[in-house]
Amino acid sequence: MPITSQQVTAHAFLRQLYADPYFPDHALDRGRAILLRLCERIESEQPADLAALYVLTQAATEEFNRLEAEFDAAGSEIETVAREAIAEDFWFVASAYGFTGADVEELIATRDW
């Protein structure tokens, strides 16, 4: 299902991390894909409330948890700068779909990073 939100399609996910050579592009590409799949799920499942949104965002966070090994293998890690950038993009997604009252920590509550 293609994403219909123009705000989302115009957004450069993980932009700050792509600008830093410490973070491997192939891992960032996978992270960007996780965020785009999250958007697709939100559009298709249309969560009715924050609890339903958190189920979707926390599942996407679990995917980022598994992606951390790829960062490690490339001599990188999901450290402070990356954590903040990823969290900001989760917040962007929630806001773009009208969940402005979402708690960013709850969006990514299942994170290992």
C-alpha cells in the first residue's frame, strides 16, 4: 500500500544520520524502511487511539532493536545521536497522523538502544 500522506512522503527520515559517515547507509536504509512500513501500517490499520498506535510503534521499535546488530557489524552503534534522531522520527510519524498527544517514550518503549 503506497503512503498517501504528503507530509510523510516529503519527510527525509533519519536525515541527520545519513549526513554522518559514522552511521552506515545500508543500516540507515533499513531503518528508513522500518519507519515507512510503520506509516503504511498506520494508514492501513488506522489506529483509533494512542494505545493502538503504541502497539504499532513498539513493533517497529522491535525491528530497530534487531537492526542494532547491523550497526555493530559496521563499527557503528545506535548511540545518543542516533537514539534522538530515531525518536524524533517516531514522534514525527505520530504527529503526522494526528496523534499529537503521543508520549515519545511510550512510542519507543520497547527499545534496547
